[in-house]
Amino acid sequence: MSIEIYRDAWGIPHLRADSARELARAQGRVTARDRAWQLEVERHRAQGTSAAFLGAGALSWDTLARRARLDDTARRCFAALERRDPETADWVRAYVEGVNEELPATEAPEFTRTGLAPGRWEPWTPLGVWLSTHILFAGFPAKLWRDEALRHLGPDAVGLFATDGPGTAGSNGWLVAGARTATGHAVLAGDPHRFIEDPGVYQQIRLSCPEFDVLGLAVPGVPGIAHFGHAGPVAWSITNAMADYQDLYRERLRRTGAGIEALAPDGTWRRASRHTETVEVAGEEPVEIEVIETDRGPVIAGGPEGLDGGVPAEEAALLHPPVALSLRHPPRVTEDLGFSALLPLLRARRTADVDRAFDRWVEPVNVVQAADTEGGLLHRVAGRVPVRAEANRLRPVPAWEPGHEWRGWHETPRAALTDGVAVMANQRGPAAPLGVEFAPPHRAHRITALLAEKDRWTAADMPAIHTDTHLASAQPLLDRLRNLDGVSLEAATLRETVLRWDRRMTADSHEAALYAAVRSAVVRRLAAHPAFAALTTAPAYPDVLLPWLGLLPRIAFALEHLLRTEELYGVDRDEIVRGALEEVAAEPPRGTWGDTHRLAPWRALPEHDPDAPALSGDHDCVLCTSAVPGLTDLAARGPAARYVWDLARREDSLWVVPLGASGVPGSPHHRDQLPLWLRGDLVPVVTDWHHLTKED
């Protein structure tokens, strides 16, 4: 069997093989060649062994991965895949074979720096990578925040703070039907929002064999093209549906001579599985952890002695936080990760094929958009969401009380296009019945408004939408500034400047910098108000879950609700805004928004980047480059890729990633797409093999 690897001018791999299996092997090989360090970091994170070379900073993640039993779940899902879908299981195995063929020969400076040697991938490793990438994607720790907010602030707090939190990923995505394009064929465009990582979380790639020829964005470590793909006659893309499909249970546990028991809803004590594991930590002593699993799922925090330890079980059962927290999520329950959708997606020729493929999807739960060259259109939710009590969706529920069990699966909703357009940006849309917290509607409304400005669109028009910087969520703060009285001359001058601002968060805007400074001061002052004092100290949950419990980020992302609501726990918001305005007026920023709003990608080995580029955009802009107002203007989240899929001519499609196709520092393709990404430009898709360079 032959494997051919080609590259375009940007180093993007185009692969050809004689069969789908050999093509998967080629994809594993080229991914190991381009992303060896990234692959090994992800493998170790899935196994809970990353602290062994990354140090104590990775211990909390490794502990969660071990206690949540990610590696064991991946093994179980792969074993089930072999029984249910042996062809896909063999295809995944071929990808792993390719990784293992190439990985030992790769060199990366990070391996030398950490003393890590590339290891061996197992057939289930891609499933483990998928699990570890998405275990926090649905934001189940937000239930811990809601639990605290409900206890201290009351039921209104859930609505007031209902916005995507600091760890939740989102996306923009829009579908323009052929009736609204210059070619008469549909266009799909968008940009997934994730933490910007170095190397990037998406891999531009083309996969071609006699059965199919698909280009798109792959997840390094996972075969195929799951989320964003163009097969020629059909193309598809996704956004995060913001559905709630993971549950947390309070568990009452007790030790017995035989092990550990958990109190069940019928009032009996049931045996829980229990064993210990040792986590190696670079430069420190190993840490032994206890791994417990009840009938609900793995215990991810606490145990019989409580979350803090040292509390008798009888007393701990009456305290808050609860004795222990177990996690229930679909792959652990069903032994299915949805990998059976991946090959049918590659083989799809019409939207009906894409539709059937996504019937097999499990997690994450997504809104899917697709179009084909025959005029077929698709706008649906895909994934598995359990049917259960409403309380399960809001906060941790008591495992010992009946009524919190899962009772089957929700039907996945579908939606129609409006005026030839479908827009999703994590707002309440077709997935509304399946979730609790959604993104504010600003991005979706803005994209819809922009698309209404023209009767006919082309693929080349779409980058102007990708890069729109209008900030609609600024209105509540601007309204309060406008109505303030009793401010100093300096504050009045600052206010007039901000009120004249065009509400565009461009990197070269001084007015945007002034607005952002006032906003941050308001966030800090609100977070310091005595009304929220009880939420300033996070409960004793694992460190990896604490970002969802931070008061300041919660206030930052819910600021417009907190400023607009009729009453806010007795807080004098005009006084808060007045104080913030005077604070900034006393020492106003002299530069532009881009002077402080800079790209800060996540790296497994952190390092200071003195040349971090300036960014336009903000959290609620279509150009969603997210910082945390009040904490930092540095942006760790943003468009992890941009794509435009043209159904008229695939070669007119466009794509770009934040850095480059290669994850190897020093490679000419490590960061060559960054200038384009910053400007909003995209790389042309190449489909003619004669315009590619064959790699030896």
C-alpha cells in the first residue's frame, strides 16, 4: 500500500493513500512528524501522568484525570468500539500505528528540556485524548458556582450570572444558502473559540483515498476530520451547543472493613470500587491518590473523610461542601465516545449523509451546520444529553435521594434557516431546551445584522465578518456613565471621550482602552463589595475546578446583567461606576487597546513572550478575543481557527490558524500564519495536487 505526503506553501499536509485504513496510518505519521511534543503532552494528560515531566503545576489536572478515570473510560470505549464497529476500531488502530512508526524518530526541543522521551501510543489513546480535551468543555464545574451563588445570593443569581464562564469554549458559525450567494451555492463560515495553544488545537489537513477526498480541521491525536470539513460535494461545521450533559452528585461515603460504601437512593449502602494510584511529580515526592467509583460515577473530589479531610463521615454528610462529588457523563455510562461518526463523515456526499453520521455523535454536544452542492441544508443539534430532573442541571444533587437518575436521552432539536441564513454563536438557539447557561446574543445578533446588509455574498466577503469588533455589551455601562452626576472635571472629560467612542474594540483605539480601563475598575469594585463577600473564598475543591468559582471572572462576564438588573443585592451601582470613573480619570491609560490586549497562548512549558502581538476584539465581539476584565487584558482565548467553505468551488475556500501548521519551534511553518490571523486574512485552500510539493 502506498502513502504519499504533499505540502502546500504553508506546510499544510495533503495526504493520499490506497485505502481509508492506510490514510489513517498516514495521518498518524504526519501528525507525529509535525506535532510530536503536542501529541505526547496530550497522551500524558489523558493518562494523568503529565506532572512527571511538567512538575507540580500539572498535579491537579493529573489527579482529576486519574480520579475521573479518563484512561479507563477510553479503554472501555475502545473495547466497545471493537465489538460494535470493528471497521472504525481498526481505522483508529491504523492511526496509532502511524503515530508509533514516526514518533520515535522525532526531535523537539521540549523533549530535551524536560528529559521526556516519546512513548508508545495504545489503540485507545486517541479516545483518551478526545476525552481529556472535552471533559471540562461542557463546564460541569459551573454547577459548583451555581451551588455557591444560590446558597449565598438566592435563586436570582443563576440568571444574573448566566453567561459562558472562564473555562467554556464557544464558536461563531454561519450558513448562507445558495439563494443568498453570488454563485447560487451555499457558503459556510465561522471560527471556533478555544484557548489559543502553542501548538494549535486544530490541524489543517487533507485526506484523500479512493473513497473520499476531505480537507478540514483535525484534532491532533484523533483520526479523521470531526468538526470542520469540506468533502467537495458537501461541507459541515459545528459550534458549541452549550448543552448540559454531565451531572455532579453529592455522595455520602463510609469506610468499612471491606472497603468503601456509598449511600444509595433506596437507603442501602452499596459497595463502591476503590484502589490507589501513584502520581509522579517532577522534582517532588510522588503523590498517592485514592480512586473511588460509585454507582453514579467516579468520585472526582473528596472521600469518606470529606473534601478537606479530618471530618468524621457522620458530621461531614451534614456539612457543605459535601463529603464527596461524583461525576456522571455519557461516555462512562454508555462506553461510547461517538467515534463511529468519524468514518461516515469522511464518506459523506450529501447533507443527509452528514445528518446520519451525526446521529452517532456523543460528545461534545454541538450545533451542526452543513450544505451540499444539490442545495441540501442542515441545521441541527448533535450529541447525547440525558433526560433527568431539572435540579441535576443546576447544581450537585444528593445521590442518596431518589429522583436524580438518568431516564434515557433527549431528542436532538433541528432548526430551519431564516431568510436563507442560519447563525449560531452559543446563544439560545435550537439547543435551548438542553442547557442552562448560554452566551449573550450579541455575537449572533451582530453576524445576523451584517449578513442582512447584502443580498448576495461570496466566500471572499466572509473575513470582514470574522473580524468585526463592534461591542454591543458595552451599552449598560455607557448608559450608567451617561447618567452620572457629581463627577470631577477630569472624570467628566474622560466620560465624554468614552461616550463619543464608536464601540469598536480595535487594537489601535485609545477610546477602547479607556472604556476597558473603566470596565475593569467597575468589575474590581463590584467584586470587592460586601454583598459578594461570601463568594470571595472558594470552597475546598480541587485547584483544576477553581477557575469556575472565581468571583471576579464571574462578575466580569456577567457585567451587563449586573448593571442592568433593577436591583442588585443592595449595591449602589452608580457609586461603583462613579468611583471607577474617578479612579481611571486620576491615572488614565495613555496607549491603545492593543497595548495591553495581547495574545497569550497556553503552552505546556510556560515562557515569557516579550513580542506578544496586539489584538483587536473582545469577549462579546464577533472577533472574540477573550481576556478577563478586572484581572488581565491578555487574551488566552480566541479564534482557534477560521474557515470559509465554498460549495460552488472548493478551491475558493479559505482557512487559517493562529500560529502555523507545524508545532516544531524553528520550523518555517511554526508561526507563518500568525500575521494573516492577526490581520483577518486567510490562506487559500489548494486542491490541485500539481500545485503541491511531495515530501520524501
